[in-house]
Amino acid sequence: QPLPPTGRPMSGKITKINAGQSHGFIRDKEHREVFFHRSDTTFGTFNKLTVGDAVAFELIEDRFSGPRATHVRPDKGRR
């Protein structure tokens, strides 16, 4: 199995959650909307996330689909 992609460490806040479609969006420090999927969160985290939550993640720059967050987890140091 290939290793999951890694990117540069970032932080931001959840702006949208679509639990029915298993994805959401994060606004990063550069004010961009960054997509993430349920599979990009740490185990059990997706169902606990709400709009406004501070999160830490790794940013992947994809030429075709745009920026994507991986390894999304709550950012305990930020509110």
C-alpha cells in the first residue's frame, strides 16, 4: 500500500461540514477554502468537528482539484 500523502503543516478553522457527503472545508491562514474528506481526519475526529473549530492539518497542493487538507485534527492550542 502506498503511504498517505503528506504536505506542509497548516492550521485554520472549519467553515463548512457536509456530514451526509463525508466532507468539509477549512479556511486556512491565507484565507483559502481547503477541502477535506472524512478519510483525511484522524480516527473518530470527523463526527466531532463543528463549524468554527480550530484544526491543524497538512496542506497538499493539487494542480487538478485544488488545495486539500490531510491529517486533519483538532488544534488544541487555538480557539
